[in-house]
Amino acid sequence: METASSERLAKAKEIASNPGEYQVCEGCESIVGLATAVCPNCHSYRFDGSSARVVDQALLLGSREKRSVTAEDLA
């Protein structure tokens, strides 16, 4: 069974290899799908879809422990 940190790293690598399918929320710096209009975590509607930003953020988030609370955590 994978640990939470290895799962995060695997997801980060998946995102970094396909940055055109994602964008970074300008409100909370979460990575969301390209079709997202309102961030499910902070309800912001401003995003940075540049590939460089997505890759950088994916690698940052994948290399550290989870710090944010998501909607799934509250369910």
C-alpha cells in the first residue's frame, strides 16, 4: 500500500507530465482541472494555467505533506 506522501508525489508527476490539463488557483494555490471555473476549495475564480506554473506548483505540492483542507475532508 502506498503512503500518503508517495501518492501525492505520484499525482504531482502525473500533473507535471500533462500541465495543459490543469491550472493553479490564485486564491489557495491548489491545482484543479482546466475546466474548473470556481475553485472547490476556496471558491476563487482566478487561475494561472501556464504550464510552467502548473509544473512548479505540482512539484512543490508533491514534495511536502498536505497542509490544506479540501471539500472532501469536510464531507
